[in-house]
Amino acid sequence: MSNLRPVFAPSPTQSFLGWAGLCTSGTNCVTAGGADHSNRFTCTAATCSGLTFGSGDGQFNQPVGVANDSSGNIYVVDFGNNRVEKFSASGFVGSAGGCTGGSNCISSSHSNGFTCTAATCTGEGTRGSGDGQFNDPIGVLVDSSGNVYVTDLLNNRVEKFTSGVFSGWAGLCTGGTNCVTAGGADHSIGFTCTAATCSGLTSGSGDGQFGDPYGVGVDSSGNLYVTDYGNARVEEFSGVAQSIIIGVSGLAGFTTNSTGEVLLVLGDFQLNPHGTKPLGVGFQSGRDTTPVGFISGMLVNSQPTEYDTNTGFVNTTSGRPLAGGYSTVFVIGGPLINAASHYYQTSSVAGDQPPVSLSSPGSNYVWTDKNGTVVLTVPQSSDAVPPGSSDVFTIEVFKDSGGRTVCLMFGTTYMGTWAAAWYFKYVLYPNIGTYTNGYYLIRWTDATTGPSMNGVPDAGDTFTTLATAPS
């Protein structure tokens, strides 16, 4: 196969503009110490020489698929190098695929999205079947939400990248929390399988299974179509992937999860911040450390507690927690001070939308469910500014588009967040089997007499459920 991918102008004559790939010299050739490549899609016979195969930045070894997103980025499937390369208007950005080390390599396994370069990843393009790895990638598609889908031919699956990073795959599986067991036709719940949530990846001919998936396409409604070459068929997947409401009871047993399987995300502090946050998300004074302590104190094994500014765990542009080995994510703190909470509460990605979202129009706090129905409205004046004696808090649980179990826990003020975590630990979790709904909106009211009239949540206070529903 040729490493020449010509680009044509959008005109009736389709005039040739240039090509991208390895070159060794010329005015449009970027010389980079052995990783020489074209200055994006600008090489011609007059401006570049030395076209051949390569595995460096911006080079190709049998490119077979190409797609673009709404921002003008180009994605090229580099079949022979087991990777997908990304190009922006400025040129080569990075690649996605297996790796063995480097600052942009997650767990010496796979790239942190489309960010691997010769300088940031070693073993780039390592063949594999783990999360974010490829074994002969061949087709690529970008949908209207910016999700990237790659057909992983010899692994008999289709991988999905959300907000630029690996989020899950679709295909045959035999077990796991994100695997539908259907009497021999077992398959993933949409594109949500990861190493932590599905096992038994192989080929098959049942519903949602693949035997050499080849091409991928999308229609105007967002439905995905995958050519299942080995089974002589085309499979369709509903394009509007919804988050899965599993009920708060779905958290049962998280306290004994193995080390690294539970992630706690905490809003970074005003004093000595550790990084940046998305626009509209502020820094907190540190009072949410107590609620985090309630949850972390329930854990039998060591688990990571990370600031929402930690680029190793959170996409600090969007606020979405990155893919990792954890299957459960606790996001503690409201959307004004926690980037992950802000992401889920405001996300336009259907697969990442929680059961209810909070807004504050006018002088009210309003909670709206996924269907756009207002489920609760309270005056902001009823939630006194701390150290007040009452607040409404939210506890909700769902599976996001990455197949992770996500628990959002926050109040309208920090006292509500404190009350939410206290209630979860001492009231809800000991009776978790009875909390089967997807969300609970509860008012905490401090005692008016006795030792519990102390301005902090405890067993002598009143907790009143104001709204709850399966979804």
C-alpha cells in the first residue's frame, strides 16, 4: 500500500493540493532528526523528496482510513504501525495506540488519547488487546459529538475515544459489569467495555459481536454502522448512547474493591492550587476535605484521591475524569468548585448525563431530570449561607459513556456536601439495598435543641427526602 494520501480542493475539478507522510528534504519537509515528515498536507514533487515508509511522528506505514472532526482535525489510521495519527491545522499533533512508557503513556499500556509523540511515548504503536491498544486498526469515524471510533480488526472490536481519550469498546465479551449475558450472544453494553468491566474479548457472530470489523459509518440520526466482514453483515448501533441509571444500590461492595479501582475527585483549593480548571469552575477553600474523608474512611484498600486539576486523572479542559483502571468514581463537591461535577452536570454527551442536574435561575435552586422534567424547586433563601442550619443535597449514581459507575455527591453549599457524605456513610450505605433509585434529593436540617444543635450534620439532625426516582 502507498504512503501517499493526496488531498484535493473542494471544487468540480478536484485539484491536487499535497500529501502528508515521511520525507527527507524539501521546503515543505519538517526535518526532525530521523522523524522527518511533511508540513501537514503540503508536500508535492516540487517541495518534498524521499517519500517512503516510516514509524516516526507524522510518518505512515500503510495508512488505510481517514476522518475529520468539526474542528478541522484529521485522523489517519496508520495500519502498519498499529496507531491512529491526529493532525491539526498546525500539523502533526500525536497518535493513539499502545505504548510502553513516557509522560503521555498511561500505565505503560496505551496513549493518553491522541498525544503520543516520539518525545512523550516509547514503544509507540505496540500491538495489543488492552484498553486503547490496537491489533490492525483499519477504519475510523468521528461523530457529531467529537467521539472517535476505530475498528480494531484482529481484536474483533470497535474502540471509542471520548473527549480525546479511550473510553470503551464494543464487541463480544463473556463476563463483567458492562457485559450483557444473553445465552451465548454475550456482548458489551454499547461502547463501554474496558479491561476493568469486561472479560473474554474474542470473535463471534451473535448480536453485537464481530468477526473482523472493517468499516464504520454514521447517519444523520447518529446511528453507527459497522461492516462485520467475517460475518458478511453490517451491524447497527443506536447513536444516542444514554447514560445508564443503575440506582444508588449499585455501589454495594465498593468499599472492598481492589486498590486502584475507586477514584475520588476533589475540587482543588484556592490556596496553592495545583493546576487549572475549565472556564466557570472555581476553587474551594478546603472544606470539602471532610466529606471526602467520610468516603475514603469507608475504604478497605488504598484508593486514589485526586484534585480536579490533576492532568493524570482529569481532562482539565472539559473536567471529565480520564479513562483508567478504576471502575467507580466518586465526585464530591458541587459544579461551581469541582470540575468533574461541572462536567457531568452540564454535559451535552448523552452517555455522560446524570439522573438529575442542578441549576440556579433567579432566586431558586432547580433540579431537572434527564428528560427535561423539573423534579424539585426550592428558594435559595431556604439554604442558608454557611454556617447555616439547612441545605438540600444530591446523591446520584449512574454509568457514564466509559462504563464507569459514577456517584455525584454535593449540596448547594459546602454544608450540604458535608451532610451528603455524612448521610451516605452512616445512613444510606448501611441500608444500601433499599436505595434502588437513581437519585435522592434530601434536605438536611440541624437540630434546634440539645447537643446536635451544633451547625454540623449528625445523628440528631433531620434528613427529609424531597425527591427521588429511578431516573
